[in-house]
Amino acid sequence: MKFNHAQKLATAHAITDLLADHGVDTREDLHTWLDQQANRAALRTVKGVGPKSIDYIGNLVGHSQVAVDAHLRTFATDAGVPDLRYEQLRAVYEEAATLLGHDRGGLEHAVWRYKSGAT
């Protein structure tokens, strides 16, 4: 990983240390570990880790969820969705995915790619 900011590097180390302390050694371990709300709360104690980080990590290990970032917020605003708290906006995206018959993570990724201009 190439981090340009010392705090991001410190956050990555702190997450790694926390997971090691909890015996999380594999992708499968992390997938299962994230199913427990107490473990998600433990991750939140790491400086720099918020709900988006946890949702993103979950996506990396096979949970299909929406990690709301600036691109998803902008897309929602452009669509006329009012400014909502993280959890509320995530729920809007999850409901939209369900109504459209899409995978949650897939919808998140599609919106992110669209708004970021990724090809």
C-alpha cells in the first residue's frame, strides 16, 4: 500500500494489531469476525476508522454492503436525496439495490465508478 499520510499508515497498523490481538488471521476469519457488532465497535476505537471504513473492509472480505463516501453522497444529492446521516444514506442505497434487484456492493461500486469518472 502506498500511503501519503502518516496517520493513514498508523491507522493501518492499528487495525492490523487489533485484528491480530483478536486472532483474526485469514479473510474468512475477518468475514466471520465482522458479523459481531462488538467487533465492529472495537474497530471504531481505532483512530481514523469510521462506519465507512468498516463497511469497505466488509466488502473486501465478501460482505455485500454500501460504504458511503463523498461520491455516493454527491450522487444522492444530485438525485434529490436530502443530506442524511451515514446510516440513513446507507439504508437508502440498500433499499434502492433491493428494489432494483441489484447486489448492494455492486450498486455502490457502480455509483462510485460513475461519480469518480473511473473507466
